[in-house]
Amino acid sequence: MTVLGQKIKQKKAVIAVVGLGYVGLPLAVAFAKKGFRVIGLDADKDRVRRLRNKEPYITDECTRYLNQLISSGRLSAYDNPAVLKNADAVFICVPTPLKKKYSPDISFIKGAVEAIVRNIKRGSLVILESTTYPGTTEEVILTMFEARALKHGRDFYLCFSPERIDPGNINYPVDRIPKVVGGISPEATRLAVALYSSIMKKVVPVSSTRVAETVKLLENTFRIVNIGLIDEMAMMCNKMNLNIWEIVDAAATKPIGFMPFYPGPGVGGHCIPKDPLYLYWKAKHFGFQSRFIKLASDMISYMPVYVVERVKDILAKRGIPLAKAKILVIGVTYKKDVKDLRKSPGIDIIDILRKNKARTEYYDPLIPYLKFAGINLKSVKLDGRALSRFDCVIIAADHTRVNYKLILENSKAIFDTRNVYKNVASSKIIRL
């Protein structure tokens, strides 16, 4: 057994997590809870300050342990990469956005790797968790290490393990979701399996980093294709005067061969709108055009536009032009009960409405002030008098802490994109 293997077994390995967002922070907390000393590194000085002050900045179950772990010294936060010199294992959990024309932006990964190669402790394990295209770990990261005369298996070990975080999901925190891992070598994979096994119930080794990278892309491609399909079905059912929500619920009673997906105003978050396009981009380098991925991406990207078109029709039936309408959007985060604005369809809807001259405001119990993507608004006070001012209310996110009964009683029209009024019969309610 290697020295690192012994340290992992004895929980004496020092863990470093680069990137303390929705992926990195829960991972750091999970290791610290198991008794490891964990170093958190983030370029965002404000995020580091808040973490040191035990102030949560993401919506996740892990934040309830911050006080205890930081006070005990098992978890600490820094913005100086020099702290990586103390780490036996380094996890890279940084953003991987898309450029225009579906081109991957791995600049954050490269920046993290540059910091690691300058400060790496000999014999350390490096694991990339950021979602990326197949080949990144081997073609980009390994090459960067070798350019500094660092040899795999002697100076470092390198693996890829796709993050599977579902923000806000209390039933499946990071340690309850099986972990897939693939290394540059069998020894690297064994070390990663041993490390992850100290915090997770199930670890699934695969044959290579490329396989592990593609696993995550398959998972999210499966979702984007099915969401795109059900969004198209929703549009079709609207034309045919059918209730898509009732249809999906009835189909879901089949115990085999069907998995329910539900329509919505669009898909937000870090993964679904973007990750499959990494695979789409990489496949083109092999002369393969992934038609399903492109079509599904186009469909979900169109949904905020479709929502506004439906609202325009609702208003037109009442003789109100969209340019003269007052619209209230309920929920601007991308997901129910999660304080996360990344690629939120609610924000896209507000942007489209404003471009069409509609007087648009929003209410969100999680976001008191919205200064994002050119929008500068304050959440309205949700009461009967305020609601009565609007010509239409759009339910864009179905937060639990919203008084939907109050909205129903005081609104003139409601376009429900989340089926919050599932069992309510009212002429005010128009469903997606």
C-alpha cells in the first residue's frame, strides 16, 4: 500500500477542495464530517470570508454543519493556492461554462490545475469533478502536469469522478449518491475508490477517465432529451386542448417501461442546459452529429419564449396588448426552494417580457433583490392589493413558501407552468 493509501485508511490525509460552490462545499463538508482535515480554496474572497464567518451562501443541507466543522478546525477556507502544498488529495470543483456556438470553456479547470502544479505535494491524488468533455483529464490536465516534469504514478495520481450533486435534495446528499471514478492508471483508480469509500456507501470504478467523463454526459443527455420531448408534448397537448399534467400522471401508473418527466418554463441550473452540449461538441470532432442533443437543447431554450407567447394570447383574449400589460413573475430561481439563479428560466421570462415592453415585476421569497443579467428589481410585497394590480401572474418556480391561495383569490389570470394548482378548478388558471 502506498503512503497515501495508508493516510486515507487512517483518515490522516489532508483534503483540499478547489471551488466551494454547490459541488465543492458539500464535498468538503462530507470529508470533514468523517474526520478528515479539509482545506477549501476559492478565488472568490467574499465566499471565503463568509465561510470563515460560518455564513451559508448556498441552499444545501451541508451548511448546517459549518459552525461545528469550522470551529473544530476540520474545515477551513482560503483564497491563496499556496495552501495546496499541505494537501494529500485535491478535488477540482470549478465551473465549466459554455462559450458561444456550444464551445466548452475549460479555463477555470486550467486555472485550477496551474495552481495545483505550482504547489503540489509529491505523491498527491488529484481528482477532477467538474463536468467536461471526454478526454479533458487525459488530454489537457495530464499534459499540464507533464509539462512541469511531473510524472504520473511517482509525483501525482490523476482521476476523474463526475459530480452528481442535486442542489437542495435532502433525500440524496453527496454521500448517498453512488460515485463513479476512473483513473489514468489502475493505482490512481484504487486510491480514489479508497478515498471516496471513506465518505460514500457505494463507489463504482470504471476503466478510464474518458469513460467516467462520458458517464456524466450520458446522465444529463438522458434528462435533456426527455425534458425536451415532454415540453414538445405540452405544446402539442395545448393545441389539442388536452391536459399534459393529467396525461403524464396517468402514464406514470405503468410500473414498467415509463419514467415520468414534466414540462416547465425552461431548464436552469449548471448541468442540464449545458453538459450535453459538451458531448455534442466533442462528437463533432469525430465526424458525428448528435441530432437528439441539439434538438432537445433547442426545445428547452425555446420554452421561456413559448411561455411569453402563451401569456400574450391570454392577454389578447382580454383585449390587453402585451406592451401595455402588467405582469408578475412568481419565482426567479431555477428550481423549487433552491436559492440559485444559474440559467433560470424565470429570469429569461422577465427579460423577454421587458423587451416586449410589458411592465414586469417579480416575487420570490428566496431572492429579495434581483440584480442579474441586466435586471435590477426588488421583490414585490405579496398581498391582495399588490396582486390585483397585475393583468397576469406567471408561476415560474413552485417554491413551498408562497401563498398560492392568496394568489388565486386576488389575481385576474394565472399562467401556471409548474402545475401548483393541480387539483384546483378555476377559470383564472391556465396551465402550460
